[in-house]
Amino acid sequence: PHHKVEVGSKVMGKVAWIGVEKGDRVSVGQLLVRLEDDEYRAQVEQARGALGLARARLAELEAGSRPEEIARARADRDNAKANYARVQGLAGQGVYSPQQLDDARSRYEMAEKTYELARLGPRKEAIEQARAGVSQAEGALGYAEAQLEATRIRAPLSGTILERLVEKGEMVTTMFAGERGAKSFVVSLADLGDIRV
């Protein structure tokens, strides 16, 4: 053959299935060897879960505060305001100390700020951060899916299998390992229509 191709794997793994023998004709994209993929499937599921969590967090921030949260903050503010007015009147009569008046004013001011924050909703920066988290999770899922797909070694071109270099149960690696260790190639193939003399 004018060009001989040694087909390797993009990922490490143990050979689970071999679909070709020496001399078999194969077409481009045909499945040649499948590696065990349990860990890669688990990584895809983990990445899907992380993406779902990131999307839920973004949706929560984009939705803003619920009306019930705003109503509760308003009620807390109104209660703190009424309490402050009551303490203010009684402090003027000497029933409450200036310290108690300061405490009531602080509680009212804090309740006012909490209400304003609930009304405004999340910060734009928090929403952008959540969007970035979704993009990152989408990328991680894409990578995990690509790793899973790489456990299926396919023919890069149409041709004939010249040699099958692995057996079921053997380890395949992404780098050269030698005769006794893990294999770096699974099959060699060539287009026998393109012969060089």
C-alpha cells in the first residue's frame, strides 16, 4: 500500500469489543474497536448534573426576588419602623435608654436596606457570574461527551485491515508503550487500491 494508517485511540482504556479481523474491508467511520466506557459515562452524567445545577442557579438569579420575599422584607421593615417609633416616644419619656433607642433605629435601618435589596433583586455581576458558570459547565459536558465518544475507535478512511494489534481485555494508551505494555495502536489499515511498486 502507498499509505498505511495505524489507528490509535484518543483516550486510555481497556478493549471491550473488536469488530474487525485482518483482511476485512472497512468504510470510513465504521466502528473498529470499542473501549470500556463506564468511567467516561459517569463523567458525562456528572457534567450533565453540574450543567443542570448551573442553569438552575442562573434561572434563580434572573428571576429575581419572589413577591413573597419582597412582601416579607416589607413587613419586617414596617414592623421595625413601628417599633422604632414606639421606642422613640418612650425614650423621650425616659422609659427606654438611649442605647435601646439606638438599637431600635439600627434594626429599622437594617430592615429598610434588606427590603431595598429584596426589591432590587440580585446584582448584575452575580447574574453574569452565573452565566459564565453555565458556559463553563456546557464546555465540561462537551469535553466529557467527546471523551466518551473517543472510546469508540472508528476507521479514518475506507480500506482493508492489514493487522489487528489488540485483543479483548488489553489496555490501549494514547502514547507509545512498547510490546508488553499497553498498545498505542489498535489496527493498521490501508487503501489497497492505492499500491506503490
